[in-house]
Amino acid sequence: MANRVVITGLGAVTPIGIGKGKFWEGLLAGKSGIGKITQFDATDFKAQVAAEINDFEPSDFIDKKEAKRMDRYTQFAIAATRMAFEDAAVDLDKEDKERIGVFIGTGIGGIGTMHDQYDVLFKKGPNRISPFCVPMMIANMATGQASITFGLQGPSSCPITACATGTNAIGDAMRVIQRGEADMMVAGGTEACISPLPVAGFASMKALCTDMNDNPEKASRPFDKNRSGFVMGEGSGVVILESLEHALARGAEIYAEVGGYAATSDAYHITSPDPEAVQPARCFSLAVKDAGLNMEDIDYINAHGTSTQLNEKTETMAIKRAFGDHAYKLSISSIKSMIGHLLGAAGGIECIATALTVKNDIMPATINLETPDEALDLDYVPNVARKKIINAAISDSLGFGGHNAAVLLKKFK
């Protein structure tokens, strides 16, 4: 029989607050973390807004010398991991570190380092490139550095599935514990790519919001009729997963049980979702089946909700396909309205929001939902957080390349 898996620790580095408490307070208040881009001169860019983290100090979490050898995306992950362990009240000196693993994914990885080192290459020549260039740039280093920093010697991996990354990391880590290969897993996602190339690239493919440069806080409008593209965000969301037996043995607080997980592929297009939404719908159904529940048992969905025309249309269709008439009884919201789209970190931070929703029976709102779209007729929890008894909830993610992933969290009983 598979081990039951629970969430015991939350670590959040987000545009609306660093730490679980500030993040959750910001969500419930409907706080927007979106503003004009400050990390580079975006004057000539079509998209000039993003959800930046402006109050992050690496030395609060990492030795200064070590921090200089990490890209920003890795720094975020180490900070989130440290906070997650602290939140879970884990004494690592008393744990078998061979039974603790790390699955932290990223969509893009060390793009900031890549930019900086290309600049060095072309201005100063190849012999001036930093010896830390490659280990700072490669995408697995958030997992690698977390393992090294905390001495974790269990299963170690780095899922990369675009915007589904964080959700896949948590689901895959859950499976490791279910199989009995670890007692505890650090899982989630991290991203720091508010830099010229990604912003220009996403804008070129018309994925980013470009019509709200003078009104940044209104730029991310999931499910609104006038949604016009996503807003790039940055940060990290990391959870501590444990086998129920291990968590109970050490008297851990439990936020929620990870009851189910599923992943499917559209096998359709490199960026566009399948307009029929068959595979995202199947992903919902498989996650519910994996949890041993019925579709009618689900109370809330923390949606992918990117603020693009195609995503919300497809995601709404997927929910209707999967849940039938029950879709109209579900509550659905997108926190991307407040923190932007964290790409590979989105699933990690949205899982944290979902765990807190299940724990506290209150759903964050979809802010900026001002003009209803007649094609989107479900309950998207517009503008104001709402209380509701949440026994089971799903956090879903849809990534470029056709990746669909969903984790199902339920109240621990």
C-alpha cells in the first residue's frame, strides 16, 4: 500500500511578500505585485511591466560568498527551502538525510547569468568568462545547491516542463514518498527571468500584456473579457512533503494531504493549447481518480489562469469537460492576477496558495475581473477573497509544449 503524503512546510518568495505569512496576507488583501520593470531599461520594449521582487536580500538566507556563486533563480530557491524547513520545524541534525530528497524545477534557469556572461564575452573576450558561469547558468542548480546547502542525499532531480514545472516537481516528489524511497522531499519551482531576452521573446510571440504599461496593477486580468496577455513574475515556491507516518512521528503540523496527481500531454502544438481541451480535462479526471475521490468532491480549483485569451478559454472548457454540471458549483481563482506568471515557479507557489486555502477555508480572489466574458461563465471568485469550506482542491498548470499537470490537495483527516 502506498504511503500517504502530507505537506508540512511552506516557503514562499513572491512579488507580494517574502515568507508564507506575508504572501498569504497579500493574497487575501488582493494586493498587486505588478509594476514597471526596474531590472533593466525597458523603454524600447513592447511590454514594460512585470511582477518583480524588490525586497529580496540574499544574505538574509545564504552566506554572502556562496550567494555570489548562485544565479538569482537559485538564490530564490535556497531562501524558499530554508523558510519551508523552518516552517515545518524540521531539525535536520535529527533526520536521516539520505531519506530526504529535492525536486526543484525551473522553466528557464540562469538566464541572468547568461546575459551577464555574454556581455563579458563580447566586450572583454573569452578568457574573462567567470569559472562559475556554467554552474550558475544550468537549470538543475537550484536542486543541486539546495541538496548541498542542507546536506540532503536522497532522490534529487529537476523537472523542466515550462509552466507546468512546479506542479510536476511536487507530483513527482509525492510519488517518491509513496513508493517508500524517501521520508521527506523538498519540492517546487523557482524562476528569475525578468531580463531583456525573455521579455522581448514572449512579447514577440504576443504572449505578454503590452497595452497596460501605464497601469501595471491592472495588467494581469485572468478570465476578464479584456485580458490581453500574461505578466511575467519571478520568485520561488517550495513545499516540504512527508510521509504521513514520518510527519506524525515528529509531531508536525499538517497543512493538507497530497491526495492525487496527474500529468498528460496535448501532443498538439509548441505553444498553443489544444482548443478541444481534451487532455487538460483528462488530467483533472486522473488526479481525482488518483485521490480516490469523485468529481463532485472537489470544491476549489487554483487555476493556471494566465490572463491570455487562449488559456482561459481552454481551461474553462477543460473544467466543464471534466466536471460536467459540477463545474458550475466549483469556485475557481487565479493568483496570477496579483503575482503575475512565475513560469517554472508558478506551480510551486500556487500549490502553497492551495494548501493555505484548504487549511484556512478561504479562497484568494481573481483581482481585476471587471468585465465578464460571456464565453467564461463559471465562478472565478472575482476581486474579493471568499470563505468556503474546502475539503478538496486542485492546483493545475498548463505549459508550452502541451504539458498538463494537476495536484489534488485535501483536508487532512
